[in-house]
Amino acid sequence: MQLLIKLLLNGLAVYALAAILPGITVDNFWQAIIVAVVLAVLNTLLKPLLVILTIPITVFTLGLFLLVIDALILWLAGSMLDGFAVDGFWWALLGSLILALITSVLERLVYDGRDRRK
């Protein structure tokens, strides 16, 4: 049940992101849910590998390169899916920052006062 709620919240965040940024588009809410699933898979499978491969530059930039990795994953999702588009790297970078913010706010609203570990 937790996974379903998290995917719905992330889908809502992707849909809101597309409404806020002109460089990111999504066709409808259901496509945003699919984007959330693809982002979850990419973050589970690809992100750890990228983090390991870029440890030196991540240390040198004091962790800021992790933002670039998040942007690349969002950009990759945009190139993989029909109905979801990211117009370029800079839109992906801004989009990943705003997506993290929207997701944090939505999770805070839903989980406020409840124990997340249950």
C-alpha cells in the first residue's frame, strides 16, 4: 500500500512539474504515473551505478554532482517515454530540483503525523 501511495504522489508531482515548467511536458495524469514508475526503476537500477562511477567528481564538487545525475535520469526518462518530454539538460536540472521539492511537500502533507515506517 505504501508503494502505491508513493507512486501516486510522485505521479502527481510529475504532473504538477509539467504544469509549472514550460520545458517539461506530460500528456495526462496516467502518463505521469508511468513516468513516476520509470523514474523509480531508473533510480533503483541506474542511479547507484552512476553514483559509484562518479565518486571522484562528486567528492570534488561536495555532492553537487548528484544533482546532475538526477537531471540525467529525468532527461533519460523523457527520451524513453512517449507522452513525456524534457526539452534539454537545463530543463531537466531545474525540473529535478522542483520535482524533489514538490515530492517533499506532498509527502509531508500525506505523512504528517503518521509513522512512515509502518
